Amino acid sequence: RAPIAAEDQLLVQHTNVVQSPPDEMCSICMWSLQEPSGFSDEDEAVGVASRMAGFGSDGVVRLVLCDHLFHLACVRQMVKNSPQYLECPNCKTLHGEKHGNQPNGHMNVTTVSHSLPGYPNCGTIQITYNISSGIQGPDHPRPGRPYHAIGFPRMAYLPNNQKGKTVLKMLKEAWRRRLVFTIGTSVTTGIQDAVTWNEIHHKTEWTNFNGHGYPDPSYLDNTLKELARHGVTETTLV
Ligand code: NAD
Ligand code: ZN
Ligand code: ZN
């Protein structure tokens, strides 16, 4: 017997079967929930989850955290390439733990006694990210091609106060979940297959020489929001 596919485990964990679906639209296939999904087919769409739950590819499921409804086959198609988490297409609520495709590397943390502009007398947390160039894997945009780690080691700074320590804790978790960097085209340099920042902003400068430094009173709160958008919040830490 075939093992349960990762995407089916995810669906069993984060969805419930809806017995009598309302006449509403599935926002993935834009078709009524009372009609079969556009993704229905014999071999693929009817997964282990659907058989376990006792329905076919025209089944409808409810996401457990946000209550939004979709065709099972549509959700299943959506999570196929990211079977650790399910992000609701309607409201972005994350079910499960989102992991990225950040290449292997190291994150090191030290403290320095110097204080950042806008945060006097607390000293500074200095993060060093080190990633080397390599070959892209199956979860990268162009598997088998090289990727280029440009501008490493990269240094980033946080005030060594309560909120700075909280952001550091979240960044460590984001690093563990491989969310801090990704591979793509660098907006700044235009270089393809480059290791780039992944929507979690870092202060790589001490002062605002290129706009990536201090002072910036809203930076720590903004970063906490960016982390939360990736599903990294205080309540998700163990
Ligand atoms: P990118 O240009 O694709 O942009 C992705 C995000 O990173 C954007 O939100 C952008 O605003 C932000 N960003 C761009 N430059 C940044 C910088 N210097 N510091 C902090 N955030 C920055 O991202 P990328 O290709 O990863 O980085 C852009 C360039 O910055 C690269 O050429 C890299 O070499 C250079 N860089 C150097 C260092 C260093 O310490 N030497 C540190 C960070 C970035
Ligand atoms: Zn659908
Ligand atoms: Zn939702």
C-alpha cells in the first residue's frame, strides 16, 4: 500500500469535510462548491485524504482556522508543491508551518557595546549571515543550475533591548524555517539565480547611508509584521 502523501497528511490535519456545501464559489477554480472541481481527475486528484474521509474529487472542505470553503481537489492541487503548510487563498491564514527554500548556510549572533542611532545606551545585536554559492535543488526556480551568493557574509543590526531581542528570536526561527533568503532575480543588481532577501527587511547599515540603516522608529514593528506574514509569531514558537 502506498504511503500517505505529505499533501494528504496536511489536508487531514487542517481541513474538515463539508457535507452539504452552500451555493458559493470556490475561489481557486471560480466554480460553484455544489459542482465538481475543475481539477478533478481519476488518478491524481482523488488522494488518500479524500478516500479516508469518504468522499471523491467533488468533495468540499473547510479550513479549520478560518472556516473558508474550497473543493478538496482544488486545495490539494494548491499545496502539492508546498506540503508543509496551507495558506488560505481568501484570507492568507496559515495552516501548518511555512518553510522556504533558503539555501544552506550559517547565522551567527554577537553583541557589540556601541549603540545604534535612535537606540542609545542599549548596545547592539549583530547578525552575520553566511551563504555560499551552490547548485539549485528541486524546490528552487531552476533545479540543476548554479545559484550565486553575492555580498556574503551579510551583516544586520538590531538594538539590544527587549523588542530587539524579540525580533532576534523570531529571525532565528525564520532562519530555521528557511525563510530569510530565497533564490531569484535580485531587484538591486538584476542578477538571475541570486540569493536574495525574502520579504523580511534587515538593517544592514549602521546609519541611513543607503536607506537600510538607523534611525528608523517603525523598523522593529514592521519586521514583526513581515515575520508574522510568513507565519513566524510568538505563539508559533515552542
Ligand atoms: P534584492 O535587491 O532582490 O531586494 C530584496 C529586498 O532586500 C528588497 O526589499 C530590498 O529593499 C532589500 N535590500 C536591498 N538592498 C539591501 C541592503 N543593502 N540591505 C538591506 N536590504 C536590502 O535583494 P538582494 O539582491 O539580496 O540585495 C541587494 C544588494 O545588497 C545585493 O547586491 C547585495 O550584495 C547587497 N547587500 C550587501 C550586504 C553587505 O553587507 N555587503 C548586505 C546586504 C545586501
Ligand atoms: Zn474549486
Ligand atoms: Zn481563510
